[in-house]
Amino acid sequence: MNKKWAILIAAISAVITLIFASGYGYIFKAIGINLKNGPMSPSTDDGNKFPSHPIVNQHPQSFKKKNSYNTHILSEKLLQDLKKTRASSLIVIKDNKLLYEQYWKNHRASSVLNSFSMAKGILSILIGCAIQDGYLNSEDQLVSSVIEQYKNSRYGKYLTFRHLMTMQAVLDWKEEYHHPFAPNSKQYFVGDLAEQTLNIDLKQMPGKEYEYQSVSAQLLGLALKKATGKELASYLSEKIWKPLGMEFAAKWSTDERGMEKAFCCIHATALDFAKIGQLILHDGRWNDRQIISKEYCQKMLAPTEQNNAFGYAVWADDDYPLRHRFFYGFLGQFIIMIPEQKMVIVKTGLFNRLDVDEKLRPCQVRLLIDEFKNSF
């Protein structure tokens, strides 16, 4: 063998060995998955990259259409913004009826799209269901009551379900999306989420500060699964997908051990995401059935003292004339709820550099509300 080639191969082997020894072996898995199944980075269309659990629907029901359905012509300002942010769908529900829908880039009403961090808010809904079902006493129940290792943690023994939902756990985790060695990158591809999550301890007393951390949502999912004894996807099907008559079955991506990626990755249609917005807009009531208690819904949407733009994994904007709440996912996924307008807006897209305000809320949310607030 040529000496130069031998040196090169030895150097590459050394680098690979070092990467594995440093705990970054998942990078090779990520490369393999992406080369086989599509884009080299996370995408709204990456539902086939990972194993998943089904979220089964039952008795599907479609939104009725308003008489003015799809008569609204989008402004040039919004069109340019949607083009820039690579929008894939836009849904507007007004007075419980479908006012507007449009799809781009080969997507359609049946296209299943990645929720990304909108799943965190949906997970908070499931916590409300678990309280109502008696699996949990309240959101202030200690996490150590179901995951015993936290009983021996200096700060973890004080950790509650509420702290995880409001991002006040302050775990030893740096939220970072922009390079492959970040904890979030590992979280997306790692084969054992429980092992990664449960090896991260708290840095300080929970409940004192806000720090957005995807690992908090994953720990919340692990705790909820332990409390209910059910897969998260099955519980979501039982409590939300079937009662709301979702039009399509969905799925929740998992790691290699079958644990749902609780921090992200519910793959569903834009119209079915809109039904989740409708449920919360109606204080947890669907038709004549109270799916989640009104009291819990109100607490879920209430901003905290530590961050007045964030509730139970749902974002808040009371600084704008039309007060609203929204679920927010990486790359620009939104479920926006505007009570005064009796309106829900869902937008999905694929853009990682959204403009945000001083509270890190994406400016596109207000742009969408401005567009449709006078549509009747």
C-alpha cells in the first residue's frame, strides 16, 4: 500500500476512534440515516427516518368550510415571508370552520409533517389528561415519585412536573441546534434516550429560573410514561386523537428502544394540528365532552413569573393588541390560538433563522395574525 494512503487511513481510523470514545458515535448513525432517507438535516418530512409508534385515529371528521373558504388573497408581504421561510402548509380555522388552506412544495391535506417542539405543548396536554385520569395528583407532584433516582439528587428531589413543563428545571444541558456535537443533535439520533436523559442532573434548585431545554421535555415524557404505564403515542391516541375525530392517523418517532422522542417529532397533518388548537381555544372542551379540565387549560396558557412569554410549553404574547398563545416548533411550526377572533392558525415550514422579538418569540406569528384578523 502507498505510504501516503496508509498514513491517511491511520489518521481517519484514529479520528473515528476518538469520536466514538468521546461519546459522539451517533454522528455516524445520523449520516447513515440521512444518506438513506433524505435531507442531511432535520426536516418536517423526515417521518420515515426513525422508528415510530402509531397514533391511531377513530371516526374521522373533517372541518366544515366557511362560505368564504379560500376567498382570501394573501398579501404580497406575507407571500414573500412564506416563500423565504419555505412554508409547506397554512391553515386558518375561524368560528370552528375552515376559512383558508394552502399547501406548497408537493404537500397536500394528507401530508404528515413533523411537529418538532410543538410536541412539548402536546405533552403538556397529556399531563392534564393524566391528572384528570388519576395517574398524577397534580402538576406539582414530584418527579421522584415515579423516577426514584431523583430522590438522591441534591436538587432533583425538589423537581416537579410543573418545573419540566415551564422550563424551570435548569438541568446541566446547553440547548444548541447548530452543530453536530451539540446535546440536541445527539438527542435527535441517540439510540437510548432514557440513558442520555437520566444521566443529566440539575445545576441548581428548580423553579427559580427559566431556561429552555429540550431534555426537560424528554424527562417529562419518561416520567409520564412511567406514571401511566402506557406508551405516549397510545395515550395520545386514547385521549386526543380518537375523541377529536382526527382525520388521519399520526405517528410519534422513537429511539431504538421504543421510547418516544417526547421533545419533538409527532408527525401529523396540518388540519389535525389545527384541531389541537381548537381544543385549547375551547378550554379543553370538544363538542359536548370536557377532554381536559378548564382549570388546567387556563393554567397551561398562563405565563409564569420567570418568563411572561411562556406557560406549560405554550408560548404567550400579551404585548400585542390581540392576545394570543401558540405552540412553536423548530424550523417554524406553529399552532396559533387567538381567542378574541375565535381563530386558530397553523403554519408549517422549513427555516432555521426566523426573526424573533426580545422574548424570542418568532415575528412571523404576528404577521400571520395581522393577515387574517379582519377575515370574516
